Amino acid sequence: MNLFREPIEHLRSYLADAENRNVLQCCSYNSFLTWPEESSLVLQENTAMELGGSEGSLLMILWTEQAGIVRPGRISLAGPDLTETDQAGLPFTQIILARGAFGDEYETCQTLQDALFDTRFRGVSTRFWPDRQKVWNRVSGEALAEGFTLMRCGGTLLKKLQTLPSVEEAEVIFSTESPHDQSLLAPAAQKTQDIMEALLKIYEEINFDCESCEYKEVCAEVAGLKEIHRRLHEEREQS
Amino acid sequence: MSKVIAICGKGGVGKTTLAALFTRLIIEKKEIRALVIDADPAGGLSLALSLPIKSTVNDLRKEIVATARNKNSGVRSLAAAVDYRLLESLTEHRNIAFLAVGRPEEEGCYCQVNAFLRRSIEYLSEKFDLTIIDAEAGVEQVNRRVISSVDRLLLVSDLSRKGLRVAETVYRVAATSVNFKEAGLILNRVRSEEALSTALTSTGLPHLGSLPEDDTVYSFDASGKSFLELPDCPSLQAARPILQL
């Protein structure tokens, strides 16, 4: 199933555009490109760099079962990495893209969310607001001095995703480029959010009256959602 | 290891003053990071410290209820959102982070929401070296709405019979319903050794310290000056051994 076909296509065209503007850097995962995992609280007075938060942020978790869509082990960054800027705050977009054999879409969503939310970086405070697709990182001066970068952050996330039995390939994409870049990604984020909300409604509410549902148009547009709904309906009738 | 101190007692006996004195002492110790929670609905600690309130825990409670009514969110997503909003609600000043609980909920059962928020506050509190809670009269509200266990329960009272009785009642209730390692009495506005001795003989509570009548504290309080600017004074000296930094 490929629920997120449209946002992923949008994402690819954004990355192509970033490459044309010479603001894209990529690297492949290797085991040295990671960062120690440890839960930290960074207060304002110790913050050297703020990613997202008041600077604006976007968060997307996307998955597919289709081959050839994910670039395995790839970490892409549109915009400067933390060592390449002297700004104290940057707009921040974080995207996880995974391919695997996912039996249950709801569980997949939870599993990928858990993997992301549970990955904590030493010297970095991270907070997520999934409903609003927000992410906020405070990076301490100590972490920056020790070499924390978004490439390392991406490497650590890929390492975590590799431990999930259902994930076969994963890719991480960041953007720190500009608020304008966030507006370029906003349509993909909105579509992702619509799909996620429809999916949650399908799984968490026992409502099979599609005519009165506020996500009727999303399900009509996104291939696969109706199929999930039908399957759940049958399963619940049988039980 | 994070240590939690809750300050309880009858209204007007000086709980907020003690919490403000503690906060003033903590900012001297840069290596210690403290979460200061104003759990008194009156919200006096924010004024005493001149720290603005961004949003209260009660505001978050309303948000959670509204979100749960209007939108499909997984439990995990909601928990993450509460962590995000809590960090956003903190007013930070040097090594201090301040959080206001706000007025208690209106009609309706909020047990689940409170439990949810309490877990998030506990998670946040664990990241600090010290958590100071300026509580309502009794500790049971703290237990229900803020944090499930405290290390030190400080029962503040002036020398009045009423103040001491309330402290004793709070202690008795806490002994049966709250996890704490140490609890004891802090006497405020003590004018003489004799008055102190009379008060102590009338109560069986362990005595952990006393604060004197202090003109500097009084003038800061009256003029609305921030206790974070408080110069060295008898109250500050008396609060230092009670805090045990």
C-alpha cells in the first residue's frame, strides 16, 4: 500500500528543486555517523541553537510498501547543518520515510512514531507536537562543541529504524533552509496530516457512515484508505 | 536524582514567601537546575518572582479536553503534545524554570486528564535537580494534580493556633495519602525565642526551621519587587539551611 504517494512525490520535487538551488547535501548512513542516545533537558540559558519551535517547523512520518520509492540509508539536508551557520535559530523540517512489510497501517503509524519520539540525543531537548506537525529542538552549546550535527541526528534515527522488524528501508530528510522552504513543503504536510487524521478516525472510531464523515473527501482521493475501512468493518462484524 | 520539595500550610502564613526565598537561593547555585511550580490557584509566586505566566497547566487541561472532543489523536500523540506544550509553558530565568498550575478545573471529571498531566509533569521534573512546589493548603491537591510523591513536605505556619492546627491536619492527611521521606514544620514571622518555644511545645510536629520577621522581605512584598533581586537578609539566611542545597 502506498497511502502517501502524493506527499512523497511532492517531497521528491522539493528535493530536486533544492538540488538545483545548490542547497541540498546528502550522505549515506554509516555506523560512525551517529550520536549517543540520552534524554536531556536543555534550558534556554544553555541553548546554543534552536531548531523549529518559534522559528517554525514541520514534521512528517511517511511509509510505503512499494519498492523503489525510498532511498535506503540516505540522509538529505536542504539548508545549512548546525556547524555551517552562525544563527541561533533555524526553521526546521524533519521527515521520516520508511518502506517495509506493514500489515496494519495504524500499528505502523504508532511504531514509527514511537521510534522517532523515543530517540533522544545527548545534549538536545526534543519535543514533538504530532497533531500540529511541529518539532522543536534545543541544542546545547556542549552538544554543538562535541560535534552534534543533523547528519549525525539522521544517522541515529536510521539506526533506530533499522531495528524495527517491519522496516526494510528508511530515509531521513531535513530542511533548515528558510521559512519559504517550509511553505514549499506545506502542501505535502497538509496532505500527510489529512491522511493521518482519516486513518486515526477509521481505526479509533466505530463509525461506518461514510456519507456523514468529515474525511469523506480524503478517503475518496487517497487510494487505500477505503480498503482499510472495508477490512476493519469486516473484521469487526466477524468478531 | 531529582528532589521534590512541597510547601503547604494555611493561606497567608508565608508559603509563597518561603518558595520565593528558596528560588532566590537556587539562582546563586548555577550548577543546580530547578523547576519551580506555583500550584496555588492564587498564583502569588509568579508575582513574588516577577516571572510572567505564559500558560498554565489548567490551560493545557482545557486544550487536551478540547482536542479529545474535536480531533482524533492517538494517546501517544497526545502525550507528546503535552510534553511539547509543558516545555513551551515554562518561564525560564537562568537556572530556574517556572510553571504555574492555574485555577482548578470547573465541573466535570478530569481524573484521567489530571493523571495524564501529572505524568508529564513528573517526567519533566525528573530532568531537574530540584523541584519546588508552592502548594495549596493541603498536599492532597498536589498529589492529585501535580506530582505523585514528594521527598520533603514543608508545613509552613505562623505562630497562630489556627496556623499550627492546619499544619497538623495537613500532616495527618499526608501521612495516610502521600509518599514523602521527610515532613516537618517551618515557623514564619518568629519574633522571639520565647514565642518560638511556646509554639513548638503546643505541637508535636518535627521542627525543621524558622523564618524571622524581616523588614526587607516585607518591603519587597509590599512594593512588588522581585524576590530574585532580594539582597542578603535575615530571612534569606534562615531559609538557606532549610533548603539544604
